[in-house]
Amino acid sequence: MMLKLHVVVFALAAFAGSGAVVAQMAHDHHEHKGRETCLDLSLACASTAAPAFGPDGALWIAARVSNQIFVAKSRDHGQSFTPSVVVTQPSVNLDTGADAGPKIVVDREGRAIVAYAILRDKKYNGQVFFTRSIDSGKTFSPPSPVTSDLESQRFAALAIDSDGAIFSAWLDKRNRAQANDGGEAYVGAGVAFAWSRDNGSHFAETRLAHEGTCECCRIGIGFASPGHPVVLFRNIFEGSVRDHAVMTFADRDAPGPIFRVSNDDWATNACPHQGPSLAVTSDGAYHAAWFTAGRARKGLFYARSLDGGKSFSAPTPIGDPDHAPSRPSLLEAGGKLWLAWKEFDGDRTSVLIMASHDNGENWSAPKAIATTTEDSDHPILVSDGPHSFLSWQTLKDGYRLIELEDAS
Amino acid sequence: MRRIYCAALLIAIAAVPANARAGELKSFVRGSWRSIIANHSGEPIIVHFWGLTCGPCRQEMPEWGKLLAETPDLCLVTVNADMIEDAPEAVQDFLAESGLSRAENWTFDDSFAERLRYEVDPKWQGEIPVTLLIGRDGATRRIEGVAPMAEIRSWFEDAGRTGKADP
């Protein structure tokens, strides 16, 4: 057996701390149509939960319940959590899009930075905020906008460079007003980015890395090498073709050219609502997984680049095409490359996973390692260094952290 | 009879001012798709899936409103299949602003949207807008993205007014 289910932990324990007692348990939702009736600030009611491990091995979770995001920590791999600390301001309208969950990173000093977006008006224009904790998660700073521009921002991603600088990239419509004033049609969005060089206290000037991207999908980010971010996104190519592109920065403030990941030929004027996943392995290879409904191919696919993104291998189909494979997550850890995704058969959602020992050239057979029969978040792979885990928030079965173990 | 139901609904709501909030907004839950298909069996219908946070959808919706105004006997079903948890009032307001109060309007009302989409089409992963042109015989044409209105009108002329099956 390639993979072995090693640890399945449900967030069940309650803590009595100085704050409110929070029970992280699965609720009975049989009479509910969804999450709207479950509003406890705990993972039991969360619709999405983003994980990150800190340098001390603690698991941090940034999760959303209705219009609030809270952070909690676990020192026992998700079996129990500290009391939830709300990081959002009251009375905000959070961006609850499928790809719009909060993001969290923890630096090597144990400082946590959280990014999320609100929908700030009736036209659903977004605004990205960030907040940080410098006291091990006990408190968070008042949320600050990542940029002063007010047009629209969504789908912020966060990554920490080797020297501790924090890179954030998001989709941004700052050029829309100018285009409209000039009588030009503005389609899609752009990829904007900013750096924090003070450990998340604030982000410096925002710049546009690329204009003309799809506006509805999350982006993938990583580092080719120190100071050289890589961004994977759904671009809009000529003919309204929404295929994926990758960009490597020449340096921290110099976006590079874009290269096409795959010629799927998805010519559509629609919102796919499903962004890609990117992993850059320690040898510098780029690994991409994405969904398309193009004329050339339809479904979930994987490809890799060994030349810094200039060219990619032929797309490899992932999962059972009759079960809507979706929401990929790639991770390199412990010398292995992992790929997880969701499938749905009409009754049951499964998270499947496969591993590669040769940097994406060959993969193990797909294996389902978790299932649920109600609503669930995207599967997210996360590592504490030596160990890799599936982090998966589900409505019926609560939060699940499952260690991935390679038995081959 | 089914055609009369759809037409009667249009007439009943026709008196609502164009900028007023749309009347009934039905909850699209498990089984709703089967119900829509059954209720309109033998009748050519257009089902349009859209979302409030979908830019192309927002631009397109007034075009559907114009088509409905020009084509009183068109049986148009809209389904808000947005990826965010839209407030029903916001959906109703936008439908009204788009001139779609007279359509048969539904909104996803289950956080497990994958299951709702699966009932419509197991391969549908949530991209919107999507339009289904369903003929009297159930033959279905799927249009992904903003729909070309000339094609929609042509289909309705053939499959709608003349009673022909989906061409």
C-alpha cells in the first residue's frame, strides 16, 4: 500500500483558558440546509480552515464562521485547540467565494500573518486585509488593508521568503476605473503584489505584475529561489481563452515574462471559480495542477516544468473524470511530492492523494484517504518539516488532520 | 398546461415596476432540479445559471431582461448558483434591476453546492454563467459563458414558438 492512514484526528476537545471555552466538535447538521444555522466560533461550524505549522511544531488554523475569521492553535496535531481568537473587525461582509478562504503563514520566529478579503459594496468589489500576531496567537493587530487602492482585490496568497520577507499576491482591478474613463472595456483583473520587510507589520508599495487575468480564481505562489517568487494563475489569452500561465520574478520587484502552462483552449467568458495549485520543489522544478473545461481537454490535470516555467510536460489527467475531480493541492516535503484533490460521486465527497518519489515523473495510484457526505472545504496539504498532512474542514465530520505516510 | 403556468406567472408579475424587488425567489435545494424539469415537461424552457459575484454574469443579465421583455411567451428560469452565500434580498434586487422579475427565479440554498450542481450535471464544477436550452423533447443544448442572444432567439423561434424539437 502506497499510503497509509496514520493519524485521523478530529477536533473534539474543549479548553478552559482565560477566554471563552470553545468546543471544537462536529455538530449534528441533519436538519440544516448548510452552515447558516451553525455559528459557534469553532471549527465545528467553520466553512473553511487554512493550516500552517509554526517553528515549534504547533498547528495554526485560520478559519471562517459566517462573517468572522478566527485563529486557533493545536499542539497535538489537531486533537485539541486553544480558544478561538477573532481577527476580523465586526460587521464586515467577508468574501466567502469557494476560492476565497483566509490564508495564514507563520514565520520562523512564530509570528503569524493572516490575509483575507471582504466584499465592501453591493457590486461585490473586494478588499484584502491582513493582520498579525507577535504574541503566539494570543492577540492580533487591527486588520489593515494590504494596499491603499480601493478598486477591488480578491484571492490574496501569502508566502515567506528565506530571509523572512513576506510576499503577498492577489487579483486586483486597480486599472478598471482608468480603462472605463477612457472608454475601454476592462476584462478580468491583474496580478498585484507587495512585500512586507518588517515581519508583517505592514506591506510596502503595491505593484502590478501582470494585467489581463481571470478574475474569479485563486492563484498559486512559491519561490524559485530566494528573492524570486513564482506565481501561477488563470490568464486570459487572446480569444478570451482562460488557460494557465506562470511568471517568475527576476527579482523581488521585477515581474518576469509569463509562460503558458498548457494549451487547454478554454475559450469562455465565464467565471470558472477554480484556481490552480503550485509547488516549487527544492531542485527548482515547477509543479502545477489545475482544472479546465477547454476544447483541448477537460478535467483536472498535472504538469511540471524543469526549465523555470518556460515549458511544461504534457498535461496528465488526474482523478476519475466522472466524479468531478477538483481543488488540487500540491506539496513537497520529506523528499516526496504529494498531490491531493476532491471527487464527488453524487453522495460522497472523497479526498484522494498520490505521491511521487521522482519529482513528478511517476506517481503512485490514487488513494482515497478521507470521505464525507456533507459540505466540505478544499483539501489542503501542509507540512511541519518531516511530516506531511492533509488538512480538511468538513461540515459533518469536523476538522480532520491526516498524516500522509508512504509505505512503499 | 405547463406553458400556461409559466406564461401565467409572467402576466401576474408583469405589473411590478421594473426597478422593484422581484417577487418570489425559490430555494434551490436537493430535488429542485428534478422539480423544475418535471414542472416544465413538454415545454421548451431556458434555464440560466448565474451569480452575483460573477462579472460576466452581471454584465449579461440585463440582456436576458431585454429578451424577456421582447418575448413575453419565453419561459425563462434563472438559478443563482453563485459561489458565495448571497443574501436573497441582494439576488432579488439584482434580478429586478435587470428586468427579470417576471422570470421564474431560483437561488441555491444549500452550502453543499457540489451536490446541487451534480443533480444538474455531474460534470459541472461551478463555472458560470451557463445556459441550458431545453426543447419540448428534453433535448438540451448547453451554452457556457455569456450567451449569444442571436443564438438564443433563433433557438426559441425553432424550438419555442413552432414546437419543434431542439434543432
